[in-house]
Amino acid sequence: MDADCLIKLTKAGLKEDICRAFNVTLPHLVKKEVVDRGKAKQLPDAFVVEKNLDEGLIKIKSGKRVKAGAGEKEALALYQAGRFDAIGSDDKRFIRQLRLFSVPYVTPAVFLALMVKQGTLPVAEALKKLDALSAYISDDEYSTAKLYLANRRL
């Protein structure tokens, strides 16, 4: 998962639910960006993510050496090493790159849809969680997820 996705899920209060439903791993550079730099700036999200790391809810993995500040590149390198099913991201530019290389990705709202599909989250609850997420995602992602969830209710 990249920093963009992690931060949005954290701000919406959904990170723990997602991490319980899926095995979530952060590239080392994403941990540095979100936790280490965030703590230096006293950002509350940084302390929450650090607690999740300490509890083992989120794992950290280092990939092939990449330049500092390149959490997305490290995420891609880890995926290409064959250890993961998809990359969690909501960064439009990074997602275009993932599509170009046919790399599966999951956006924050898609995590909710997957949980409904797997039967681990009721539709009504997913709709509430989607509303909590709505301030942090695009209107297109919100509308698409809402339509999917509404159709699951039928």
C-alpha cells in the first residue's frame, strides 16, 4: 500500500477494518514517509499507523533499493518480486503507471467493495464506511463504489 491510500483510509477511520480483512504491507519508504516524517511533524495519523505496526496489524517490507521519497516505486518493485496480489493506491499518476504495466491495484473504496463481495462486511455497513471515505476520494470513485454496493443490496 502506498502512502496516499494509507493516509486516506486512516483519516476515514477505515484502516483497521481493511487491515483485518486483508494482509497489508507497507514498503519501507512509505513507513518512513507516513510514520517517521509524520511523527516529526506531530501528525496524529503517524502515531496511529505506528501503533498498528507495533501490534502487527500492518507489516513492513523492504524492496529493491530505490531513491528516497519513492514509496510508489518500492511498492511496484515489491509487487514485481512476486510476493503480493495487488497494490493499494489512490494516486492517479501512479495508477496510470500500474495500468500501463498491467499491475492489479485496489483503491480505498474498492477495499470496501471487496469486503462486501467476500461476505466480511454487510452492504449497509459498507455504505456508511463509504460515506466516511467520501471526503478523501474522487467523486467518480465514490459514485462507482456506491452504485456497486447499491446493486449488491438488490
